[in-house]
Amino acid sequence: MSNNTIISRVENDRVLVLERIFNASRDLVFEMFKDPEHLKRWWGPRGWELPVCNVDFRPGGVWHYCMKCVDQNQGEFFGMESWGKGVYKEIIEPEKIIYVDFFSDAEGNTNDAMPSSDVTLEFIDLGCGKTKLINRAEYASAETLKTVTDMGMMQGITETWDRLEEVLQHLK
């Protein structure tokens, strides 16, 4: 697996597994997921910013954020806001983060019309300053997984993780 390649597979028709190797220590990669100031620098696809990012990083805590398209070249998406909410279930520093991921509104109310997922992030220390990130997202059904993939989620996560790698390299 090259460092900028995401390996993806679907398990049981409703679990999407994504893997990528980052050129940074496990501690630093983990830190990027818990600090709102770090998240603001890389979360979301290219051309999108995080004007709102509130993180209560503890089991039972909530991560509430707004992605906003700031790239005029993205046409009808320019100015669009997409709100999300994560509810942390388990945190084992610097190895694992488990949370439920929801679409939400600006007040943090979950959007039950959109698919939610149970997400497990695993941070594996490969030594030599490299970390493998494994993202397992379990959806309620194959149909809900298809809904998010049809929305362009793979392009979005690829661009998001590319941005993460860029920030990691800048911080090293």
C-alpha cells in the first residue's frame, strides 16, 4: 500500500473499511482527531472549511461541526453547509476512537432521514514514524451504505485524508 492510497473493502454488505498509511507518529495522527484546532485545518474535502468545530473528547462527549463549501469553482455547492455530529462511545489513547456519526443541524439535532454509522478508528504504530489508520464504518443496511457512497463519500474521504497528510507533514 503506497502512503497516499486508500485501501477500501466492504464487509457483510454494510461495513465499509478504509485503510491508509500516514507518514507521522501514531501519537500525532491520533492528536489530529481530538483537537478542534487541528480538525479545522484538514477535515472535509478540498474547498470546504470547518467554521464550527466543537469537541468534547471523552466517552459520552459530542463532536459537532459544520463543513462549508468556500470554493466558487464547486458551482452549486458553493456556500453550502453540511452539519455533522459524532457521539464518542470509547476512546483508548492513542489506539482507538469509537463514535456514532450522524448528519445533524446547526443545533446538533440528528437528521434521522440521513444514514448514521458506527465508526471505529484504529491507529496502528508501524514504527519508523508511520501510522496505519483503519476506519470501519458500520451502517444499518447495504442500502444506507450505498446512499453515502452515492453521495461521493469516497472522493470526500480521499481528499480529507490527503489534507490530513499535508497538515501532518507541515507539523513534523
